[in-house]
Amino acid sequence: MQRELTPTEARSGWITGRMFLVLVVSSIGAVGALALAWYLLSPQA
């Protein structure tokens, strides 16, 4: 049986999850932008 989280603990967990999500999304966006730029700038395009 687990104890209840305090509001501060719950909020810090939510913030950590949100930061991780932002990091993943921005990484995917950066890779996508890099791939798009490479595709547009490559000679065979």
C-alpha cells in the first residue's frame, strides 16, 4: 500500500514529465528540420 503524494511531489513529477516530453519533441523537431534542410540543399533535390 503506497502513501499519498503531497501536492509538491505530484507537481514536481508532472513538471519532470513535461520537461522530458518537451525535450523529446524538440529533439524530433530538430532532427526533422535538419533532414528537411539537408534534403532541400542537397544537389539531387
